[in-house]
Amino acid sequence: MEQRLTDEERLTIKTGAFGAVFLVSNADPGVLGVIRESIAASGALADASGAVKEALTTGPLPWLPRDSQLEIESVVLPALRQAVLILRDKSPSDVEAYRSVVLTAADRVARAHDGIAASEAAAIDQIRVALSEPT
């Protein structure tokens, strides 16, 4: 049985998803790729459904640090882990959909400009680990 998400839970889910995109984009920064990356990510995130879509399309935009990759990681990776726990508890049927949407968006961002750089691949690996079930 699915339960309604709180505003805080929706923001955590959104922080994880949008933050994952930003984490990959920031891993190999460049002005020319930003527009292509944004379009690529928005297409993937728009494919969300159910509780994930609700979380991604309602409420305020999440705050993400902009100073360093480590600071971004310190916000995004815990948000991804928490989002999986929230969905597992409140909307188990959406856990796999969330993982898929986030990883697809991250992959599309990485591929949007000149292929996947090693730093982008490393960021995607971090995202994949954060989205895995806790042991």
C-alpha cells in the first residue's frame, strides 16, 4: 500500500534526482555542454511516473552547493540513499523507477557533450552505489 509523501520527503527525492544530474554535469564542467546536458536530463526526468513524478514536479527546487564536487557529493549522495529508503517505505513500486530515472538522466548528461569523461563515469558509479539497497 502506497502512502502519501510529505513535502520534506518529496524535496529529498528531488534533491537526489536533480543533484545526481548536477553531480555528473559538474564532474566535467564546460559552458558549451550545459545546454545539451540540461535538455538531456530534463527529458529523462520527464519520463518519471507515480510518486517519483509527483516529487520531481511539485514543490520548490532543491538547494545544491556550487563550490566543489565534494560539497555536491556530501548533499546529493545522502539524499539519493534517503530517497530510496523513503520510497521503499512509502511507495515500494516506485523504487526501481526512481533508480532508473536517476541513472538514465545521469547517463544522458554524461553523453550529451563529447561522450562520457572518466570523471563523469566515476560520478555515475557513486550515484549507482548510493541508489543500491542498504545492507
